[in-house]
Amino acid sequence: MAQRPGTPRLLRELNDRAALDLLVEQGPLTRAQIGELTGLSKVTASQLLSRLEERGLVEIAGEQAGGRGPNAALYGVVPSSAYVAGLEVGPDGVVCGVADITGSIIAQVTVDPNGAGDPVKLVHNAVVKACRSARVALGRLNAFVIGSPGVVDPRTGDVKFAFDLPAWHEGVLAALRTDLRRPVTIENDANLAAVAERAYGAARGVDDFALMWLDRGLGLSIMLGGRLHRGRSGGAGEIGYLPVPGAPLPRGIGRPKEGEEGVTESSTWGILALAGGYGSLVGADAVRELAHAHGVHEPTAIECVRAAAADEERGGAFLDELANRISYGVTSVNIVLDPGLVVLSGQLGRAGGRPLAGRIERAVGLASPTRPEVVVTEVEGNPVLRGALHAALIQARDEVFSTR
């Protein structure tokens, strides 16, 4: 591939982008601080800031007091230079957030599907509602990233299969792009949770790790070399289908219908759920049933796990057996990939906290040649939404910060 020569224009582009990324990451800085952190001279830093001000990307955001002489001006990225939307879709509705180019979330809304089966209409209504809350015109959004359960084809970007979202299928992506008239990306929800974990959470800066998603659904995300591993068909991480001893085989092909072999309805969530495989051992109904058998009688699986973690004297035996069940999947991943770090995410993973994570780590260590560190998510708020917004911001910054 042809290389661009090191022309003065290219150097200016590289310096401008380095300064913008620095201001996004660290917040407002003085000219001297920008020069020091980028290695540029004061003259070059001044020229750089003048260019960025002319482009409407940087503005004076205050003053730094305390030094000798006049206070130094603090420069920051103009928040309104671009906006993005991130969404999490599920059978119970859509969560949509809008963020400015600095990453500040300025609006977040939840839209109930109300029986709406059209994904395009559902997403459109959520985006419109979020834009109204943020007081940002829909046309000013530079990028959309949508987190969806199920398998997303890495070649086309379309949803190939979503167990509990039958209306999401091939063709939805093109319809969304036509409707929103902007770049739209669909990504697996567990993958976006891993993106958020690496950007803001327990895996910050870690290149190799696995994230176990324990929530309404069960999922796994794999980060290798700082890149998501999706698999050739996008099915990497569909760990609920993993065959395990003591559970019937799940039905893995086609769209499920209640009453079919390998499919049952979750009484906890009121949606279709796997009746076999690994998912049937650590799904919400199975976890609640296990808790009740051990004398932990809270009404939901999440409340049972939270109560057991808060009182290990009462719930320790339940956590031991739950950890053993979860360890089947974690051990399989650890033996094949040796990620070194496994993050528990989702409502159930968060509810178990360190008491559950520590038990899983010990169980995996007993069954594996290596022992990964098992930790609990540190992402605040909705991890799928945070990951979607982060992915959208990367796209928007590449577009807006580019001089080409």
C-alpha cells in the first residue's frame, strides 16, 4: 500500500489530531500544556490552536490561575461540534442516549415497544425522543451505534439471528440507514459491553480479556489484541448454546417458537429462553430455582444473588453451586483462549459482586491449567449503551477531526 510522504501538511494533520484526542481525553489544557504533552514548540502549538479555532473545533474554555503574570487560557473541544446516538434494543424496549463529541451524555430515554414490531419505527421514535430531550436536531447526529442481542454478520453488519427479537433480521440495517440518513452500525450487545469495559471499566487498557454477560440473556464477548473477536459468521460468544453435562442440547438453528424442543418461556422475564445447554443452567429461572433450593427466597434471580452476596453465611452454599455452574463456561473459554482476565457484567454478574467472582475464579483455577483473574464490571450505568456511545464517538471523531 502506498505511503503518504511526510509533508508539512501531513504533519499538521497528525499534530491537530493528536491535540484533539488529548483535549478529549484530559479536558481543557493551556497552550503550554498541549505543547509539553505533544512535544510541540510553543509557536507550533499556537499555530495548531489557531487552525482548530478557525475550524470551530476548539474554543477558550476558561483560565488557569495561580501562575506568574496573566492567567493562561484553557482550550477545550467545542462540545457542539458533533453529536452521536447510542441505543440498546431488547424485547422490552429501546434505551437511547445522545452524547456530544466530548463524550458527555446529554440525554437518555427509554421507549416501550407498545407492541410495535417494526424495528425501524421503534428506533426512529427512540431517537426522536432522545433528540428532543437533548434539544439537538436529529440531522445533527453524526453516527448511530445500536446494541442488539443475537448474531450480527461481520461482513454485512446485519442481524442474522436474534433469539428473542424475531423482527430483527437481514435488511434491517439498510432500512435504518435509509430512515435516519446517517451512518448506522449494529453490534452485538455483549460486544458493546466489552467495548465499554475496556474504555471505562475493569479492563481499561487491557488488550486480552473475556466478558461474561449475565443478565436477561447470556452472552460472552472476547477481546484479543485490543480487537473484538466476532468469528467468521458473527457467532463467537453465543455461549448459551454450549453443551454441558446435566442439561439437554439446545435448539440452535432457526427462529424459536414456544413448545419446540430446546425452547421454553422464562417465567422471570416472560420471554422465550433456551431450555437446554449452558444457558439453561445459568439462566434467570434456573438461578432462582437454585437459590430457593438453598433457602434464599427473594422473588427474582438478581435479588437472590444480591441477597446471598450480602449475607454469605446464609447464601454461601447457593453461591458455591452457582459459581460452579458459571465456571463451566468460563473454564471452556479459559482453556481455549487463556484471556488472563474475565469480567462479570450484566445485572446478575454485578449483583454477585466479589463473593461470586472469587468463587468462580477458584473453580476455574481447579479445572484449568491456568487461573484467570475474575472481576466484576466497573462500568457505571448501562454498559451496552455506554459501549454503543463510545463506538459512535470513535466514528464521529474520525469524521469531524479529519482535515481531509
